[in-house]
Amino acid sequence: MDSKRILVLGIGNLLWADEGFGVRCVEALNEGWTFPPQVTLMDGGTQGLYLLPYVQEADCLLVFDAVDYGDEPGTMREVVGDQVPRFMGAKKMSLHQTGFQEVLMAAELTGKLPKELVLIGVQPEELEDYGGSLRDVVKAQMVPALNKALDWLEQWGAAGHLRDGDAEPITDAALAIDVYEGERPSADLAYRLGDARFLNMESV
């Protein structure tokens, strides 16, 4: 039986405070863990329909994003299956959400919507701070969000392993990720703290 093709996508805009949540989560996974070859980790940024071919090729799609559900800031929701497109359009915060909802619709119209869909979203606190970092209540959801993603990847047959050489699957993000702010850390500390400013991951 062929392995499931898995796309883990972080969407959003790093330049506008909490809109960067999705991209920060994918960067942290990329820096802290290794995964089987059928897993693609992608910084989708605000690419919109440019992401369509990647989504069409996937059997399983997991998306990290900041989504306005109308909840208290920092509230995290896990949305599964055919509910994902509806939640992606819950309230348009920026162009990236409109674009990604269109991606899902286009994939469905072409008969190539991934069989399994998961959205891990967090309610933003601040979106109007150009150049600002994640707010504390949103930043605090990174570890829980990564833990949920690791659980899904394990369920899909693609458990992650820490990049430090640990042979056992690691399903607790708190063992490998925290958020670091301050002066430039050492390479080892940057990796352990998931500092996105010093990662080598490329955007699509």
C-alpha cells in the first residue's frame, strides 16, 4: 500500500503580528523534527491560488492559520473534514484567507481535494501591528498546536523525530520548541527554541 502524501501548510503574513502564527508553526516543525519523505512542510505565506497544485497532490492536508472565529484571543480550534472550508471563510481578515478558501474550492471542483483535511487555527489578538511579533496569548498556543499536528502525522503513518538524533518519535512539542526573543542565539539554541529568524526554510 502506498504511503499517504501529506502536506503541512502554514499560511499567513509574518509582517502583521498574529497573522504569522501559521507560518511560525510550520517553521518550528521544519527546524525541530524530521519526517518521512511523503511529508511536505510548506510556508504558504499569502500565495493563494499558487498553492493549488500542492494541495491537489496531497492525500492529507493539515493547515495552521490564524482564523477569526469570534472567540477570545488565543483560543485554539481543531477543525476536521468538510468543516475546514467553512471555517477558512469564517471572517475574512486578509487576502490570504480569501485566497486559500478559493484553493480548497478549486481543488474540490477538479476532484482533487485531499481526502483528509485538518485546520489548526488560533484566534488572533492583534493584526494591525506591522512588523510586530506574535502576542503572548497566541504564542502560547504554538506548543499545543504542534502537539496536535504531531498526533495527526503519527495517525497518518508519518511520525516525526527530533533532529538531535533521537530515534524515538517525539509527540510532545514542549520537548523541542519554545519561543525565543532577544539577541541572536547560538545555532543550537536557535534550533531548540524554534527561532524562525534563523531557520533556513524557503517559502514557495
